[in-house]
Amino acid sequence: MTDTKILAVDDSPTMRRIIVNTLKRAGYTDVIEASDGRDALEKLNTDRINLVITDWNMPQMDGLTLVKALRSSDEFKQLPILMITTRSVREDIVKALKAGVNNYIVKPFSPETLRAKIQEVLGD
């Protein structure tokens, strides 16, 4: 767990802090933050990331566009992606899964839910 490097992507500094703190309590201490999809792509090209946790609604590049960009890249097509968003309608969940997210969490979420979804995605 501790050697898993996670990229947390959300335009809200408060939500990033919540995600980072929740991850740390779950034993994931190596977390990098990005403020949108473009920022995430830059960090993915400089760091070896094991899991991306991304919001959907962000300026510059939204989470769905980020997911599609990662899935179209040979380097990142197998990278586990967990989407955490307020978008809870079935069509949005299906759209995200079709784009290539490995799992989906609707905000607000509990630390237990986040931990369980990460374990599912990473196979821990």
C-alpha cells in the first residue's frame, strides 16, 4: 500500500485535501495533487503514478476528457482510474465507465467507500 503513488485531480483545493487526508488515513501516503486534467497530464509525464483519482467537473480539462486521453495513450491505457464526482445520474456513470474509468464514487463519500474502491481497482 505505502509504495502506491496516487494522483488526486480536483479543481477544489478543499476536496483535494479531503481526498489526501482520507488516503493517508487508509495508509496511502504517496499522493500528488493536480488542479485539472492538463495539470494531471503534466504530472503523469514526470512521475510514476499507480492510480489516478479524478473529479469530472473541472476547468481547462475535465475528468472525462482526461480519462479519454489516458485510455488513448499506450503508456497509460492500463493505469487504474477512479472517478469521484457529484454526477450521480446513471447515464453519467455509464459514460464514465465506457470512457475507461475502473470505478466511480459519488460525492459525498465515506473514507470506507474510498478505501474499498481503491482496493477493488488495485486488487489489494
